[in-house]
Amino acid sequence: MESVFFCADMDAFFASVEQHDNPEYKGKPLIVGGIEGHRGVVSACSYEARKYGVHSAMPASTAHKLCPGGIFVPVRMKRYKEVSDHIMEIFTRFAPEVIQNSIDEAFLDMTGTDRLMGAPSEVAAKIKACVKEETGLTVSIGIGGNRYLAKLASDYRKPDGLYQVEKGKEIEFIDSIPLKKLWGIGKSTWTHLEKSGITSAAQIRSLSDKVLEGMFGKGAADFLRAIAYGEDPGICTTEHKSRSISNETTFDQDVGDYAVIKDTLLWLSHQILFRLLKKGWSAKTLALKLRLDNFSTSTIQTTQENAFTSAEEVFQASLVLLQKKWDRKRNIRLIGLGFQNADVTGETQLKLFDDIHEKQNKVEKAVLKLNSRFKGNQVIKAALLKKP
């Protein structure tokens, strides 16, 4: 049975939500995050702002210089999460397996569904129509035989795109995209490639493993060779049957700003903790995953005596792991956080003294019960509502 994957990627998600909720912003350069001319970073921007060179993870002060007429609005993470939850629910109506890769992107495993659902392109069109009708937003969907091809295809005709990579034409599709535009090729990697005289995927395929590894190192060489052939280099980590829960985020631009990394870990801590509580599990082992701008990927984990009981406890532990694993000499491409070897009983060993994390756990369980009564999270940590 041939594998079929969709990558559903919301178009300029945060900015699109703001333009939908505030019609006066439509058609204007909208910048989400930071304060005009001051500190902070851009979380997202509209396509109108992108024409000026504005992009996510850019300092707000730089965005203001590039786009002086831009409209700056604060991050409303509660609202984005609410809309995201609705969209993910729509995806589950069509796909037997939905893996949410970030707040605005998901991979749908559509393998073997054609007899029941119809041809992939037809199903994708139905999904796009449902999202538009129920949220007022547009989603671009890419279809491919693996997640990497689907990811590239989702960006092929943005915004509001739909593109399918036909079987047997994978390399032809890869070669139709400029090498520096392939997902995973950051600025530093492109500079290295260009200096080495490599400007196409075909050139990468022509090099032997030994030569490629000598030029870029084994990690980068493996990654480059995989994407040159249209193979999945491992852009999405699924949950294993060993009862693990994880979430990861791949940045549009490699990030070296500690504040951005810290905010991301805070968000991931809440995501995995609430998923753990929802399943009724508990876990003592926390793992951090990092992929740097040179494509090297590593993990580090910690196991404590008692199970994690609050998102704040998870967050603080993640910062310790980050400090041990990241020396800040290289920027971060991907960051992930997850629990390993979760206990299905959901029971935690009682501590001798009640501590702040157990009190927070009671609050978070109450929040989970409250949120489960409504679509989307109605209650969220204040720090996630607005970034400085």
C-alpha cells in the first residue's frame, strides 16, 4: 500500500486570525509580536508585511525600519490556540491519524483512505472548504508519499494552495525548487553550499557519501542527501508505543535568541503536560531534543524521583536541560520536549510535603476539566497571552 501524507499549513496564521477578527487590518502590513520601534521579536506577519522583508523571529525594531507603516499588534496566544484546536478537529474528521507539528501545521496520514474518502486531491479540497467555511481562514495543503514531500508541496502554491507530488516524479519536483528554498536549508548552510559550488539538488546527488561527509560532516550530509532525493529526513517525530508524549517546533528561521527559545519551551511545557493529564498518565522522565543550524540533532533527558506534576515544573526542568545541551554558539533549527516511559495508571508517588508544583497540578487539572467543556482552551497561562 502506497503511503499518502497531507501537510496542512495555515497561511500566515497569527496574522490571518487578527485580520479575520479585525477586518480593518485586511490588506494591510500587519505585524504580530513586539512593540513598534521597541524590544521584542516578530511572532508572525501578514503577506503584505512580508513584501517589505519582515519575517518571524526578527527584532521588532528591525521590522519597524523595514516597514514603517506596519501595524503592530500583541500576541493573543489564547485566541490562536482556540482557532487551532478548531482546525485540528476539522482535520480529524477526514484523517485517521493527525500529528500536530505546531500550532498552525499538521501532518495527516491518509494512507489507505482513498476507497472511503475519495482521491487525495478531492479530500484536500474538502478540508480546505471546511476550514474556510468554519473559521474564515485559508489553509495550504501539500500531498506526497512522505511528510517531507508533503511539507514542500504545502508551500508550493501558497497562499491558499493545493499541490500533489505525483508518484515517480519526486526528484523532478525537488529539482523544480531552488536548492536554497528547500525546507531545511538555512542561511549558513546555503552559504556553505554556495561557497562549495553546489547550487542544485542534482549536484548533491552526484557526490559520493564520502565527499559529501567530508564537506559538511555526517549529520548535514545525511540530511542533504535525503532531501535531494525527496526522502523524509525525519521532520516529524511521531509518538512511540512506549507511552511517550512529545511536541516539537521547527522555526521558520534558525533562532539564537534565548528569549524566543525560552518562550517556546514554556509553550511546549504546557502542551505536553496537558496532554499527559488528559490521558491520565504520569511521567518522571523529561527529554529535550535540539536540532542546530548545522543539522546535528541531539537529545538529553532527566529522570526525577517523583512524577512531574505541573507545567511550571516541566518548564524549569527544560531550562536546566537546555543550559546543559546548548552553548549558544549555534542557532537552533528545531526544539522539542517530551515525556518518556509514562505510567498509564496516572498515579504519582505522594511526596512527604505538599509543594508548589502539586498545588499547581491541582489548578492545571481544574483548568483541564474546564477547557474540556468548551472548544479550545479557554484558560491559559498569562505569560503565553502576550510576549514583551
